[in-house]
Amino acid sequence: MMRLRRTVGRVVTPGVTLAVFVGAALAVQAGLAALAVDDPASAADNAPRTTVGVMTVAMQDGYDVTRRFTGQIEAAARTDLAFELGGRVTEMLVDEGDVVAAGAVLARLDTSALVPERAALEAELAALAADAELARLTLGRSDALTERGFRSVAAQDDARLTLARAEAGMAAVRARIAGVDVRQEKSVLTAPYAARIGARLADVVQTVAAGQTALVLYDTAPARARIGLPPDLATGLKVGDPVRIKIAGTVQTATLRQIRPDLDPDTRSRSVVVTLPAGAAPVLGDTVAVLLTQTVEDPGFWAPLAALREGVRGSWSVMAVETAPEGDRTLPAAVEVIHSDGGRVFLRGTLPPGARIVATAPDRVAPGQLVLGDLTSDLAE
């Protein structure tokens, strides 16, 4: 029995050893296959090709940037209307928001004290007129008697001077009556032009001082806007130029009316005034923006914002597409963002004119991956 066991042991031991060597060889082979599958280059070559939208790089000498400058809407004219004389307000004929014509009566002061004053002056004028008439008759009789030798020259001169004094007194009274009439006129506020009432600062029975604002008037002519611009941009404009403005959420065309020759000492800007279009219906005091287009000379190319890939430390890149023997292959290309305009960006990089880049979703593809490029020309528009 012991001899049989030794014989089986000699036969089994080499077989087990051979099985172990065969198993090890198979394991090494499987490991090599797995490594081959995990190789990125091999994976990229064997992966299914993804269709991506590509665009051709079109180099430009610069780009246009639209700059926005905010100003305020103001009336063509504003007047703080006040009585030249103080007194008690007896009538206030308008209210805030009313539209009035030129010359319309707006308010009146109490002029009852002027009525007896004018009546007294008129009576005084009548008395002086009677004195003048008497002096005139006396002078006529004196002239006749002097010619006949019955009256002296001195008496004739006295009659003439009496008439002159009476006429001078009449002139003075007439001037005082005119002064009363002027005071009555100045006790009435009238609109100096077609206007809209902005503010009513006095009411009936209120006593106002001379020069105290009672009403604020705004001209009904088309409104205008005042905007501060950088001096270099204002210098390139001229009166009469059309300018784009944004008012109440819409872009419209206005006309440049005035350019001030001085700089604002606080903002160091130069004020320009634009006439708003008649149909704008602006609200006085509201804000308005002037949109000016400026050309920046800086070589580069436009690309969609979706074409950018974010790198480390704030760097950016795009996925370029190069032609390889096996097909189109992707590779990253570093770029610098010069300007952003909504959904597109102006880039500077080392890509030559005519190069192709992945225009949308570059993160869907890996560097070195074979892709099918679908050329789209308007992705950067």
C-alpha cells in the first residue's frame, strides 16, 4: 500500500505544477488584455465617433463693443413761477398735471386794496384837469388883454406857468394810476408758454411772499435727456447726429441736440443733450441710456461662449479639431478671452486662420478622441 501511495504522489505532483504554470500564463495574458483596454489612446481609437458641431476660425482685426451711458430725462424748459408781489391768494385755477396754453390765467392775488387807491388817483386827476382847464382859460384871456395893453406880461407868464403846473400834476397822477394797473397785472399769474403743471405749492387764502414759488411749469415741447459721456467719445459726435437710446425697455433713435464745451468738475464727463422722439412719452426725471458703438483694434476671432473649456488657475481653452490619417481628432488649444458679448466671446490664441474648433459642448469629447465634425458657419454670429 505504501508503495502505491509513493507512485501516485510522483505522478500527481508534476501535474499540479504544470496546472499552476498554465494558470499563471493565462492570468498574465488576461492582465495584458485588460491593460490594453485601459490604454487611453486605444480607447479613443476604438470608441464610437461622436458627431460635434465645429466652426472655422475667422480672424478679425478688432471687435465692436456697445457701451451704455445713463442720463436723466428733463423737460425742454422748466419754470418756477412766482408772484412778483406778495399778497393773499384768492384764486388757484390749475392743479398738478393740468396742461395749459400760453397766456392762460393760473392764479390771482387779492387786489381789493388797489381799487380805492385807483379811484382816489382818478379823482385827483379830475381835479388837476379842472385846474388845467381854468389855467388854460385864464391864459387865453391874459393873452387877449396883453395884446390890447390892459394886462402886463408878468401876469401872462403867471397864467402860463399855472397851466404848466396843472398839466405836470396830471402827468404824475397818470403815472401813479399806471403803477396801480401794473400792480394789478402782477397780481395775476399767466403761463409763459404751453406747459404742464408739475407742482402746486400755494393754495387759496394762503399768503405768499414776493418771489415765493407758487407753481412749477414744464414745457410741453418734446422732452430731452442729459447724459454725461467720456470726453473722447463726446469729441467724436456732432450736433444733429442720430444716436441710439434705450428708454422704457425699448431701443429708439434720438437726435443729438447739444454738446456742452466744458467738463463736469465732479464726474469729469462731458454733458450732451439729446432730443427724444415725439412718440417716446417719457416720464420726466426717469433714466435713459445712450448706446454708443466703439471699435477696439485687437486681433482675434469670435466663438460661441459654449466653445470655452475652463482650465486651471482661471485659464481657458477650446477644443481644436485636426485632421489625422484615421480621421478628425480633438486636441485642446489655449485661448485668452478678450471680450464677452452675450452668448459669444472674442478670443485671442495661437490657432491659425481656417482652423476648426468644437463650437458647442466641448466637454463631451476628450482630448485625442476621434469625432465627426458637422461644420456650422453661424455659431459665432
